[in-house]
Amino acid sequence: MRLRRPITATLTVWLLTAVVAHAQPRTHDITVDDYFTQADIFASVISPDGKHVAWTEGRWQQSTDDRKTDLWVVDCQTGVARKLTFDRASDRSPQWDADSQALYFLGNRKREGEKKPPYDGKTQVWRIPITGGEPRAVTRVEGGVEMFQLARDSRILYYTTLAEHIAPEWKQLRQQFSQVEYGHGVDKLSVLWKLDLTTWRSEKALDAKRVIREMAVSPDGRRLAMITTPDDKVVSFEGRSRVDVLDLQTKKLVTLPDKAFRADMPSPYGWLENLAWSADSNQLAFNVIFDGYPAEIMIAHSFFDTPKVSKVSRPLGVHVRGYGSPLAWSDTWLCFLGEKQGRVRLYRHQVTEDGGAIAPAHIILTPGDVVVEGFSFNRAGDKAAVVMAGPGFFPDIFLLEGKGVPRRLTKVNPQADTWKLPQLSVFTWKAPDGTQVEGILELPPGHKKGERLPLVVEIHGGPTTAAYYKLQYWIYGRTLLPAKGYALLTPNYRGSTGYGDKFLTDLIGRENDLDVGDILSGVDALVKAGIADPERLGVTGWSNGGYLTNCLISRTTRFKAAISGAGIVDAVMEFGSNDEPAYTIVFKQGFPWNSAAKYQKASSTYKLQDIRTPTLIHVGGNDERCPPGHSRMLYRVLKEYTNVPTELLVYPGEGHGLTKYRNRRAKLEWDLAWFDRYLRGQGK
């Protein structure tokens, strides 16, 4: 095992120098309160002329118990930023008009006593000049709109609404007892509308009879690409999503052949995301995202002749960043986010129509120790707005021009300049089978070599994702726990992205086995390195991290405290009750009736009686991803039958993530108190 020095590059050094050039003394000890001072960048888009960048920024507010977003814009030349909206209307999905002088976006505005659109709180499309002023409602649709796309010339706006569809079978009974929630047969399906922004006349463009999940207008305005599913259930994404292309002149609709991203893939359950048209409108790129396997990029062409879809060749050793990662074209180059060893960089890749690489195969636009979270290009393709973080700075927007280094445009969290930050490094060790594993290690500010610390292992979710080498203050442990004197290890265990295809796929059929071995050997390595106190070990995680927390404490008593967040206990119950069953099918290599042994091996159900670790349990009351039944089962065993110290916190109305201010604060405060008591002997 060893503390690995970060990968350095001129870009990384330049970024850190730029970020800290005028740094204030770091005198502030980070607290729970500081979490809620953070501003988060959710979407950013550069103007067609490359002179401005707009973004939506979320901030917490205790009085309304939420985090809402407003719209901002920054001048790329002067760096002067302007807030455009102030009413916390959840403004989102910004799109520029053709002349770069105004923004269109979605928002939910409400005025007291108003019961009609656009101020009835339903989602509408709004427009605002970059000089500011009152947002103007572009749509006034009763019930609101779902999404929109602006044509490149800004003359036409396409938007979707939802209409209830009741299946013919049992239709009369379903209508008679409409208050009942039905498993199927009652869906909200999409209707596509065309709004002429000159005449302000709206007409129905397509009754999709499916759900439109995403859409994109081609640059020439002739075609509309859509990702659609047969119904409004989450499970429909898994293997039943498709790409439809609508000719906006002839109304002809073509569904792209799916062999390349279904039958030819190792899993048939891929999610389709992120449509991106080439500048000449002849090629369409999109992602296919998997549980357990690498995400891939697909390219389609010849839409109304003989449509063809091909897989794009990936750079060696790089994984395409999944789960919402954008795609964009810069001239003839396809740009995407690639993961490698805890870093996420912006790549550009020149490809043929069949997905093959053109030499040079790819170019890294943001080398070094960076984590790129989003990007967009101007119309000419010579400038990009990049949302980026690193081990020495929180996310901000940078401007990338040509082959130059990114220039920082924003500073959305100036209050963090005085924070005493954790010491970040990449820690590597050997798994029991000899495989090299690594994780992100955070140590308290001012920690001195040789001083043993209480260690908390914070396990990332997914598992088909990774922990990244960047500053990150969130509710699962990073930044806050090191600030309070703990060492924190976030391991990229087997099944994590960014470490090669074999490292990723080895976990299939080996859950509660390889992953557990990787994590425990990392703990051993930190003890051997003189960093972790073997008598003060804790573990925590959310989602798959909660699942692995449950697995670990059911297999060893070495952890003195555990916090299980939205964790799975029983694999069969997970298959039968969650909203994404493909996760279980893929990793257990079958269904409960033909892969029973693997379902049992992956479950902690049959070892719950062995748990002796004091365990705090969190779960959202409406969590459909990791339903509360798992957490209640764990709690019942510990509380009623084995007498292990435990607390169960169920957050009413919350789903898989906590969205309320008071609930996030409750988690942060409870977690600190739990670890302080059982790892430090503090508190009552």
C-alpha cells in the first residue's frame, strides 16, 4: 500500500495557482452550517457567439426548507456575473436564442392567489434578456409543460405536455375507481407541440403515444430526435427505450434500429441519454448507460434511407462518464467526458460514420487532476464553458479557448476561501487477489504524519460510478468528517468506473465478495500505514454504499460504528420492489428463480444475527430505488432480536435522495453525533 502522489500537469498547477492567487488565510473550522452556505451549479451553457455563459445556481434556504435554483449569466471577457432571476422558481434547462441576447428556460413561478398559468406554479417556458428584467412567459399551458427545445434560428419552440392514457382492458373500472393507484394501464403519455415565436400560434406536432424523455432539434431545423419509452414507469428505460427521429416537414417518424445498443451489447438493459446532433445535421450521437458494464457512445446516420447505428470506439483505458454526462460536437469532433482513476476529463474524438476513430483518435482538452462535471460549446466550436473541480478547488465555470488553459469565470463559493480544507490524496493498496485498488483519502487540516486517527470508510453508490479526486462537501461524509478530526477513505472498489473494463465487470456475480474484500484490505493498509486507529473504525454509505455497509457489518465486528443510508438487505426483495430491477438481474446474472444462490450470497439477510456494530439507519419514506422495507428489516433485527444499539430515521415524503433542508441537516447532525459517541466516546 502507498500514498500515491497525484498526477500532475501544467494545467493542474495553473488551475491551483489561479484559484489560490488571492487566497485569504484559512482560519475557519468547517461546520454543519457551512454546508448550507454552498451554491451549486446545476446547468451551464455558453452563448452561440461565445461571449457569455449562463447557468442555474441552487442555494439552500431554511425558511422554505429547500434548495431552489435561479438563473445567472457571466460576461466571458470581463468576468462580471449577473443574477437574472430572484424568485426561486426552480429555473432550469437554459437555452440561448439565436442572437445570444436572451435566454429561454423552464421555471415554476407562483403568485399568491394566482390560479391560472403562467403563475399557478406549474412548469412553463420563460424568456429573459441577458440585461435582466422581468421574465416573460413564453408558454401559458394549463397543467404546464414537461420540456422544450428551441430551434437554432429561434423561430420555433417545441414543447411537450402529458395526457392521461387508459388502456382499453379494464378501462371502465379504472375510470370508475380513478383514486386507486394501478400497477399498469394508466399512464401519462407525451404530446409534442410546435410554437411559432413570430405568430405565437401553437399546433400539435405529434401525438407520441409514448413518453418523450428527451428531445433535440437538428441544427438545420429539419429533424427532431427523441428518446422515448412505452410508458411513464422508470423500468421502461431498461431495455425498452428507443430513439425516434421525426421529419418536421413530412411528419415521417423513423425508429432507429436497436441491435447495436441492445443485442450487440453485454446487457440488454441499457439506458439511453444525451442526444447530440452534429453541426451538419447528418449524425446523431447518444449514450447508452449500463449497470455493471461500461457506458458507450452510439452514432446514427442515414435516418430516412437505411438508418444505421454504430458504437464509437473508446480511448484505451477510459470510461465514458454515465448518468447525465453531456455529449456535444465541436466542428467534426465529438466531445464527451471520460473517466480515468478518479479524474473526469473533457475529450474530443473524431469519428467516422460507423463509429471508427480517425487519427489522432482523441485529444484531452482538460488534462491533469481535474473533475469536469459539465460542458457546452459555442456555435463556432472554438470555445467551451466547462464546469470543473479539483483537489484544491470546488466546482466553478471555466472558459476553454482553443488549445489554451481554462480561464476561471466564476467564484460561486467565495466563503470557502477561509475554510480549513482537508488534505486530499490518492491512496492505493492490494486486494486479497493481488489487484491494485485505490481510493480518495481525506485527512484533517494540519494532520501530522504518525498520528493515528479514527477512520471512517465512506462507500460510494452505484456501484457503476466512482469516487472522484476533488473537493466535495456533501451529506455523506466528505470534507465534514475530516474537518472534525476523522480520516476518511472513499474506496473505488471493484465495479467502479475509470479503472478498466475488467475491474468494472469483475463484480458481476461477485457482490458481497470482491467489493467487501477490496474495502477491508484498504482498511488494513491504512492501519499498517499508521494512519488509522484499528480500535476506532467506522463505515458509512448511501444506496449501494448502504448495501455494502450492511454487508460489511454482517461479516466482521471490527467496525465500532456504522451508518447505513438507503441500504439494501435482501436481493430478492430488491428485485421485487425497486423501480430498476435490471440492477439485480445483471449483477446476480439472472432472476431469483434461476440464480437463487447468487441472490442469497449477495444478501446480508442471512447474517443479520451476527451484527454487533452500533448502527444508525437512514431512509426516505418514499424511496423506490432502495425501498424502506430493507432498512426496517435491519432495524427490526438489531432492535428487537439482537439488542444492538440502533436508531432508524425515516424521512417522510423523501425519495432516494434527501431534498429538504431540515432532513439534510438531520442527517449531518445525527451522523456526527453517532460517530462521536461510538468512535470517540463523546456525547450522551
